[in-house]
Amino acid sequence: MTVYVDADACPVKAEAERVATRHRVPLVLVSNGGLRPSENPLVEVVTVPEGPDAADLWIAERAGPGDVVVTADMPLAARCVEAGAQVLKPDGAALTEANVREALAMRDLMTDLRAADPFRQGGGRSFGKADRSRFLDALERALRAARR
């Protein structure tokens, strides 16, 4: 069992490390660079080469049953769910076979809407304390479930 974090711009890296350490589960932070190495022996920082989706590809090639993946990237989430991993968004929302295709379709729709209206700004809500709390609870539950 491993927790993989799509670490570029992930707001819950410290929380993921805290929960993984409590459960004595390896945590792999994957990014294109800019992350400091951790003193924690359970934490591995992987820096992938620059390039589109390099971190996503690295995680997707390794994640499988019993693993937990933390990502906001819907194509990566879909691949990991298909491979049998549990997937959590940074706000604690679980992505499963039942909802990942819908989330992927919504992402594609929003991409199309933004492309059609270059003046469309933002639209996303800010990441708050409640999101962080939901993530902690969701990761705790996911690791307990993966142990069974």
C-alpha cells in the first residue's frame, strides 16, 4: 500500500504526510520539481522530467489496488480508478467508478466553455479549512479501508 500525491500545486501535501506517517504507509510526492526532500523516512519525493503530464504518467504507471492517489487531475484520476486504486481529490471528495467519468466529462465541458469565452475568469471556489478537514477525514478512511 502506497499513497501517491500529484504534488504540483497540491494544497494538502503536509496533511497527506501526517496521515500516512500515522498509518506507517509510504508516501510518494510526485512533481516536476520545486519540492524539498523530506526528513521523514516514509516520504519519497520523485521529480519527473519537465513535460506535459509527466507526473501523471509516472503515478498512473504505478498506482493499483490497495494504493491511494491524491489528485485534482481528472484524466489521472480516471486512469487510477480503472487500475483499482482509491482516488481522493484534495478537498476530500472520493472519485470512484461510479462518478469519475462524470467528473471527467464536467472537466471537459468547462474547458470547452472557457475556450469559447476568453473573458470568462476563474469560477472555482477557494480552498478552505473545511476542505482540508474533509481531506484528512477522507484519507484516514481510505487508508483504513485499504488495510482490510
